[in-house]
Amino acid sequence: MAITAHTEIKWWEGGRSPFNVEYGKLMMWYFLMSDAFTFGAFLISYGTIRFSQNFWPDPNHVFNSLPFFGHANLPLAFVSLMTFILIISSVTMVLAVHAGHHMDKKGVIKWMSWTIVGGFAFLGCQAWEWTHLITGEHAAMVDGQLKLIGTTVTQNPWGPAIPGLIHDGMQVGKTGPVAFGGYFFGITGFHGFHVFSGVVINIIMLIMAMNNKFEERGHYNMIEKAGLYWHFVDLVWVFVFLCFYLI
């Protein structure tokens, strides 16, 4: 009778196994993947509608305002500031995670605080941009009459120009595709909700750090999980910025 020896195969012998991932971190990656599909679906839908239209508003004309600069024509200056704020907040989050790896409580508190400030600053900028678009008065031809309207989900003053029609020194056009406002407020609002959620999570992490919760556990793994979410929010903004403000 032949005896077969059972030999256990070791797939990894180079230190810590790459398959040894903490459950919470793995679940966070799963959530981020599903959220990425959601944003991807929204942006693909936006692109499909946009390129099916004969005309689409020029972002250099729509997003050319900056607080405290009056009617100065500064294309994409404000959204560039918003992007810079979000990128800097991502850097401070990296520093918070780094401090957590070294059990540096003071470092975690300091850099998490700055990350929260960056998140609130971005949300404040987005609130100003929305208010400026909604309450702004732009001359447009509506049903054969010249009206001053703002940008909402039901009306869009950024349409094709009407040759020879000038109002207060500005070129007047027809109303543009209504889908512009719907997609802009819908997608940027959905992203803004994620930023707000990230700020709330970061505040909770900050309070836990200040109350020595992580010191008692002996690790700052939750800071790293919060960091994954925050970096995801920043990465999504890159695609939102590209689709709405650059293309």
C-alpha cells in the first residue's frame, strides 16, 4: 500500500504576508470601490449627455469669478483655489497617518485639525460658488424676452450668443441646455456630501485621539482608514474638476 506524504505549500516567506490585511481596512477598500463605480456612472452619464448636445457652456465664461474681485474676468481662478485647498488637506492627512504610525499623539491632533480646517474651507468655497451661480443675474433671451436669470437645475443662461445683441456691455445669448445645471449641482453636490462626511469622520477621529482612545488600543489604525476615505474624496475631485471645469 502506497503512502502519500502531504506537504503544506507556503505561498509567502518574505516577511509579513501581503494577504494579511486588517478586516476594517479591507472593508474600507470595498466601500471605496463601490463608491468609485457610483461616481463613474454619474460622470459617464454626464459625458454622454454633454457630447450629444450641439452646444455646451464654456467653463471659462461660467467659472470666471473670484470673491472680492468684483467683475474681473478670472477664468477658473476660484476652482483652482478650491483644488489647491483640497490637495493641501490631503497632504496634512498623510502627515496625520504618518504621526499615527509613530504613536505621535500630538502630531495626529495637529495634522488632523489642519485637515478638518481644509475640509471646511473647501465646503465654504463650494457654498460660495453655488450661491454665485444660483443668485447671479445673467442676461439671456427667454421666450423672446430679455431676462436676467441665474444658473439652476431648471434654467441655464449660458447658451449660444445672439449676434449683435449686447446688454450692459455683455454679449447676450439664448438659454443653454438645462442638463448643465442638473449635472453640475448633482455631481458636485454629491462630492460635497462626501467631503462633509469626511470632515465629520475626521472630527470623530480627532476627538478620539484627544481622549487617548488610540493610545489605549496601542495603534492608530482608524486614522489610516479615515485617510483612505479622504484621499478617495480628493481623487474623485480631480475627475470632477476635469469634466466640469477643464473640458
